[in-house]
Amino acid sequence: MAGSKVIQQCLFMTSADEAEFAGALMKARPSIRFINMQEQPDVERPGYRNRIEACEGVHVTIVDSSIISEADFHNRYVKRHPSGKGWIYALVGSGLVSLLRSRAADFLPDSLLNGELRASIPADDEDTEAFVAIVLREAKARAEKLVSIDAATGQRGTRVDRKFIAWPDAARRFDGVNGAYLANGAHALFVPTGVGK
């Protein structure tokens, strides 16, 4: 998007972490809603949901309904799918933050592949900038810092990786013990900073 600022935060969350994160978001900004992208081929229009647990699939859109109402969202962002079945919509824009969920790493058993929060803040959109700041603040509030680890040797990195954070349940369950890692790729593995010291 021209004239916009892109925000990205890589993170690791389990479903338990997501539920806590969503609760913190709703407490900080009661106008927050969620969109279940998984229902795309089955319903005529995406609907706002009050709970993140009601959303399935890998992508969830976090929406501030005080910035963009459900009707405005449909008018501005939702388009008929070119196939004629279902719809497509913008993942980022005014009042939107995209959550790509963490999921099992298919290349490494018992490990978790990172997810990501992404937003594109249009120029001079102070409301969206404030909303995105709240989402990022809440994402970082309970997050643990991570260091890289070499799975073969157990050697830990000496510096915290600032691009990645992990919420408590993910950090506890994927702490490098018994080969359960936080993973960004087959050769980019992480553990919480307090593990194995």
C-alpha cells in the first residue's frame, strides 16, 4: 500500500496463548472483533466474531469495529472470489491486523512454527495506528524473549532475537527439551532465554 507503514511481529502462541491474548485485547479495546477466514468458501459474507476461538484455520483478522464497522468492512474490503464461489478480502488496512497463527512444524516433529502479526497503517490514519499499537503492546506484554539454539549441539545463541517472541504456554511446551523447539525453519530454532542456562 503506497504511503502506508507496514508492521510485522513474529510470534509463537498455542491455542491457550491465543485465548489469553484475545482476552487481553478485548479488555484493552472492547471494540475488537475477529474474522474467520476459514469460512470463506461456505458463507456469503464474513462476519465479525466476539471470540478468537470461533475462528478456524491459519489466518484470523483482528478488527477494531470502532474504526471499521462490519458493513463498512464488507463495502471496502470484501470482493466476490473470481471463481464465483465465496469471497476474498484485504488482510490489512484501516482497522485491521492480520494474525497468521503458529502451527505444527511439518519439518520438525514436536515443534511449533512461528506465526505473525501484520498490519499496514495508511498514512495519516491515527486511529489505526493507535489500534495497532494496542495489539502490539498486548502481544509483547506477556511474551518471553528467545535465543537461537543449535539442535545438534545444544549451543545457545548469546543474543536475544528481537524479531521473535513467545507467549508463556508456547515457551513452556516448546523449550528444546526432547526436541520440542520453536521454529522459523529447519535451521532456525529458538528457545526461551531462561532455558538451559
